[in-house]
Amino acid sequence: MTLQLFPAAQAFFKGHGAENDFILLPDPDHRLVLSADEVRRLCDRRTGIGADGLLRAVRTAADPEAAAMTAEAEWFMDYRNPDGTAAAMCGNGVRVFARYLVDSGLAPPGTVPIATRAGVRHARVPARAHDFQGPVTVLMGRPRLPGPGHIKVTVGRRRWPALHVDMGNPHAVVIIDDLEHAGDLRTPPAVTPASAYPHGVTVDFAVLGSARHLQLRVHERGVGETRACGTGACAAVAAVLHSSSRAAARAGRYTVDLPGGRLHVTVTADGALELTGPAAIVAQGAVTLTSPGVPRPWARRPSPWRP
């Protein structure tokens, strides 16, 4: 008798961008039903695969949530935080997602459009070479500073003013003198007023080095402290630009160092931000889901994806 380890297995891939790691589930025909409990189980580092988030790769035409973007992008990144909640954008996640599409032959090298809940993002992925962790760049768009003002972030006895920056997801950016002042970041820093972020917020603690160099630690909404945060790096640069009166500081490339590695943020001529950093697929396998997929009337065509 042959022992079948995965009687109802779902293929998965594991990837990371600057040690910000993700589970990627191929679901081209939108057949998976992922509950919040399922996502939490998969992302748990002791009882699951372990990750800072989960990416589901589904065709835009197959998913009603993304169908309006079908003309612009073939693939939709359904991003889930490890607490099971859905999120609009993840800068490192979208770069890992783009790397997966190219490495799997689902998209050609070059510019890859990807649909997200924050809109379509365009990633530039080089052909796979000897460096499988080679850089991937994604155009993140222009940051928004919608307010409100008078936001404060408190850690222990320290309190700082923060700037609200929207990169497709909300950030409260604090400029501090020493990253140790951010504390252990095991629990979310206190942000006031509470009404400013009714659904929670990612808090970014930035230390300015030279005019174009930042050090950053991030407590991600629904995650905790992560080794790197792509949207956080962009939000921190946007906060520096907002606070700087020097015209020379408003253009060009910025270096952002995080615990998991180095990211680069380039400010384009029209004020948009490009995020560049390593992105790699490091493992693949199969996992048994407790909430199996179900047939859907809009997803009956055969999939060209082969595990």
C-alpha cells in the first residue's frame, strides 16, 4: 500500500523580499475558499508553514473582486495578513508575486501588471539569471497625505508626532533619533486619536542618516514587527520629502535599511515612488487545507498552471 501524505493537497510556494516572507497559493480559477482561520493556521510559524502574509494568485477574469481590472492585468494578488484579514497592498508581497509569475512562466520577463485591491501595479522583473534573488522593481504610485493631523504615537514614556501616509494601505510615520526607542514592537504602538485609524495602522519608525539614507523599523497592521516592509519604506521616504524644505532632497534614489535587508525607493519626476529590492521564491510543496476549494460557476475552464 502506498502512503499518500497529501490526500487533498494544495500546491504552495514560499518566497520573501528582504526577509519579509509570504506563502503563495496558485488559484488561477478562483476555486479556493480561504477562511480567516485557515490563513492564520497557514501563517503560524509553529503549526503551519509560517509567513508574514499569504498571497493568492488568481486570474482577474475569474475573481469578481478583480474583474474590473481584467483589461489591465491578467493576475490578481489577493493579499491576506497573517491574522486572516484582507489587505489592499503589500510592497514586498507584490514584488514576490511578480517574481513567481515570471519564474513559473505565467508572465514574460519585463513589465508585469498586477491587480491589487489598491489598483493595478506594474513590476519590472528581469529574466531569471544566476542570482535568483535579483532585484524586482514595482511602481507604487504617488503617496497620499490625506490627514488627519495631530496624530501621536506613544511607546512607553516617549511620544512623537506622526504623519499619515497612504500607500494603498495606511501608515503613521514617526521620525525618531534611535531605533531602540521604538521598543520591542511585540504589541501595536499606541496611536491617537483612535478615530484616525478605525481599522488599524502600520507604524513606521524612521531614523535619518544622510540626505538619502534612512533606517527603519515597522510594526505592520495585523502582523507585528516584520523584517522589512515595502510600503513602509515608501511611506517613510514620503514623510521625509514632506518635512524637507530642500528641493534637492525631493528627487532621486533613497536607501532604506531594515532588519531584513536593504530596499531602494526612487522618486520619479512626477512624484511617484518606485520600490526596488530582492525578491525570491525559495521553496515549493503541498499543504492540506482544512477548507477545501469548491466549484464555482464562473471558473470552469481548465487551468494551464502545472504544479
